[in-house]
Amino acid sequence: MHRALGLTPEQAGEVRALHQQHFAEMDGLQQEIHTARLRLPEAIFSVALGEAEIHELADQVGEKWSLLEVNRFEHFKRIEALCDPQQKDRLKTLLEGVLTTVAPPPAKTWQAQRQLAVKLSLGDSLRLKQRGNAILILLYSGK
């Protein structure tokens, strides 16, 4: 990411630190979402659960997804705060491509993200990692 944005070495170090913190937080949230989603199939076969309890389970999953999105937003706001105006423009272009590819099937998502990486001349600066049904988009400095 630092090459794509044209970050200084100091900025790149700060962004690396932000990424490490962000990915640790996101891994925790992804695990919480996974755990909450595992309760839903169990609920299908439970005669003891009423509609309110089922909605509560679904709300728990939704709350975790909401936290994940807020975390992602705050992460990129922190990166944006480190950027000069030209870097902010590059970041905006990068994020528009990465964050708007949300719902296609995994194979199409992978293909779309690869095409985006080529289009933005990021080459290997974009890594995709599948965890269960989720596809994580990882930007890295190549090191």
C-alpha cells in the first residue's frame, strides 16, 4: 500500500503499525461473527426458541458485522489522517475499488479484486485471503 499511495518511510511505518492492530481486531470480530452464526443453525432445530430468541440471535450477528464495519471505517480514517492531499486522492481511488466489491460470489470476488489490483498497478500489493465464507482483502507493502 505504501508504494501505491507514495508514502514516506515514516508514514509507511505508521501504516504498518495501524494494519497490525487493525487485523488483530478484525480477526477477533470475524471469530465472534463466526461463533454467533454457528448458533443460528442450532436454533432451527430447537423447539424451545421462539421468534424473539431467533431475532435476538440474528441481531447478535448484525451487531458484530456493524462493529466490523465501524472498525474498518476507523482504520482507514486513521490512514487518511496520515496522508497529504495527493495521497488522500490515491487512497480514495484504492478504497472505492476495494470496499465496493461486497456481495458477488467468492470466485467473482477474487477475480474482480485481482483485476482491480492490476488496474491500480498494485501488482502483488493486494492479497486476498478466504476464511470460511469471508474474503479478507489485505493490503501489504510487499515485505
